[in-house]
Amino acid sequence: MEELEVLRILSQYNPWWANKEIPPSKKIEFKRGDFYMLQNHLHRREILSIVGPRRVGKTILIYQLIQSLLDSKINPHRILYLSVDDVGLNKGGVTLEEVFNVYSKYVLGNSFDSLSETHYLFLDEIQEIPDWEKLLKNWQDFGYNLKFIISGSSSIWITKGTEESLLGRIKTTVMMPLKFSEILRYKKIVLEEFPKERNELRKAFLDSVKESDLGLFKSVLDKFIGKISNKKNEIQRELTRYLIVGGYPEFLDELDYNYIGESVRDKIKLIFFKDIVRYFRIRNPEVLEDLFKLISKESGMSFNLAKTASLLDIQRPTLRDYLKYLTKAYLIKSAEFFSASRKKRIRKQNKVYVLDAGIRNGMNNYVDTELLKDELELGKVVEGVLFDHLHRLKYNLEPGPESEVFYWRDKKEIDFVISLKRRAIPIESKFRNTISSEINQTILGFIKEHKSPFGIIITKESYKLNGKILEVPLWVFLLMV
């Protein structure tokens, strides 16, 4: 392909070179928490990688980062955006190096080695380039004033490059569907000072863990609930919808449940065939789909490898691989048995959850208000949403490479256990208003055995402190995340 044709295509992607604005369809006012975190890293040397499931809003986030750079009055020519899977460039056989050469020659008028200021190169769908991680490593090693920000719908492929050539040179942000508090911010139900109040809640929660005093947390929570009590009906209405639809941005303003259900199923097929099947070269994708349907139906149940392998007529090693693929595609996540002994944790069965309520419901044809009438199904959805948000809460309170949420079972079971300050916190999901004394006794038994500071029961409406156990409504607890 001729250089001028490459330049024409690049100019379409980068209207700011001609002092034009970002297209309105890409210019979304609402900003997720991921934006502010990544914005703080734009001026650091390391490569930024944005991964996550398809259609979660990664490209919109990139355009928001570009707009933030333009708002800071840097020269627009210092910003290059490219969707690597552009049909025209791919048909013309254009390489990334050729794109960079055209950019430096015609847009910058300088070679990269003469750049005195940082230039920002945004590469979307990076996984479409063979050996992309080696190419970026080479460019990084040249020491040019180039800041790479990459993303890709196929998160499996991005993760592979992160784990190999670019280890230690890249910061990866996992972008998941919207959490509940982000839905409320988007709908402008919570106020501008909400993030500050949420941080105060988190701090009080950690203080209660350290001091083994639930009163510290409850006193701050009392004030928080008092401030948002006038929004309770709106929050609960959005929670009901969230439990049905989930957190994918494309459904924020969509009212047609039938359309959402069909879109969810199409999304899953896209993930299966463009990500998992193509990358791992799976011969029988129908079995993988059957496995995901089974997990969706029994989300949160103990997963028996032997029985499931027999049911699907596959070998256990193959089943383990399939579970790994679904996990890498950010569709599912597992909870291990809580124990200080690694051997004991491995011997016990895992509980497996689908990470988005809409995805789970779509696979079960339950994207409608009928879900609310089925107490058993609704309980599974609530448990899955809570599992996802506990992972995020754990990361927010104690950032690390991999947040873990466990479960515990002796004669009775506790849905979740998280470890904070090396202390185990039992958390039970009971989306109802009446809590039996048996549940309280199970939690108290865990607290005594594991020297836990306190326990939490997530309810539908009940809010009260009972010794070392705090009952908190789901709509309140999710706002901590």
C-alpha cells in the first residue's frame, strides 16, 4: 500500500491532527474509575495495557484518555490512535513498523530518535498483530520518547504477551462490566461527593477489622445511610434492574429485555469463537458451550470435576483446561475452600461463579422480571453479584496481583470469606429480611474457630448490629465497592 494511502487512513482515525474534535459517538461524558487510574499513569514510562471482556468499553476509555491529553493542551500531533484490525490496512498488508514510519515522516516530520517530548501511541485490538509483544519490546528498548497504550477485545491474547516478553515493562488494567455504584453514578443518583464518602466507608471497615470493633464501621455507615436515604427507592429500583441485566455499558439505557437477552447470547458466541476457540484451537466448541450453560445454571454451586466430565463425556484434564479458558476470558471465577493449609484447599471442590448477572441470566433465558418471582434463581444471582463485588472490594482495600474470595464449609456453609489484614471475615448472602438463629450460630462458630474480628450478613432490607454480626442490606453494601 502507498504511504499516502496509509496516511489517509491514519488521518481518519486521528481527526485532532486537523484540529477536529473526537466524534460524538466516542465522546462519552461519564468516566469510570479505570479512567482516573490510567490517567495518572499516562506520564510514566511503562506500557499501559487495558484488558477485559468484549464490549466492556475499552475503546471509549481510550478516547477519553486522548481527550484528557488534548485538554491539557499538548500538541495534537503527539497523539496517534490506531485500530490495528483496520480492514484497509490489513488488506494492504501494512505492518506496524510501516505505520510508525508514515506517522514520523508525514505527521511529525522527525524520526522517533529525535523526539524530545513524550508521544502517545494508542493501539487498539493489538492482538491482531502476530508477535505484537516482541515488536513493542523492541520499540521500548530503543528508549524513544514513546508511551504505548494498548488494548484488545481478546483479553486472552493480551495476557499471554504480558506474561512473556513484556514482563516488568507493562501495567495491566482489567476492565470489567460496570459495578453497581458506577451504574448509580452514570444515572446521577449518587452525588458528586460519593467517592469521598465511599472511601470513608472503606477506611472505617478496615479500622473495624484491625480493632475488632464493628461499631467503628457501623457509626460511619449510619451517617452514610442517612445521607442517601432519600435516594433509597431509586437505588433499589436500579439494583433490581442490575440483578436482571448486569453491568455491560451497552445496556445502560436499553429497556427491551428480549433484545438484551439476544445480545448477551451473541456476545458469548463472539467470545467463544473469536477468542477461546480460535486461540486454543478447540475441536468441539459445542462442549465448551454446554459447560458454560451448566455453570450458568448452577452458578455458585460446588463444582464436581469427575461428575461434570462424565456428564459432558470429556476427560478431566480437558475439563480443567476448559475452565481455565473461561476464566481467562473473564466469564467465570472460582472460590476455593478457606483454609490455612494449601493441601486442604486443593482437596476441596471449588465453587464457580459467572461474573456478570446479565451474562448468567442470558444463558438461562431469565433476562426479564420473572426472575424476581423465583426466589431460588434470584438468590443465585445475588450471590454471584456479591462474589464479584467482594473481589473488587478486596482489591480496593488491599491491592495485589490477584484478589481472592473463599467459601467455608464444615457441617454448615458460609458463602464467602475474605482475608483483610491477615484476618478472615465471614460473609453470608441471605437476600431476605428474616435471618435464622442457625445462620448466626454458624457465623459465630467460624469467628471463634478462626479468631475473626466479626461477620457480615447481606440481607434484603434488615440493618442491625447483633454483637459481632452486622446485617447489611445488599443495596447498601454494594456501594462500598
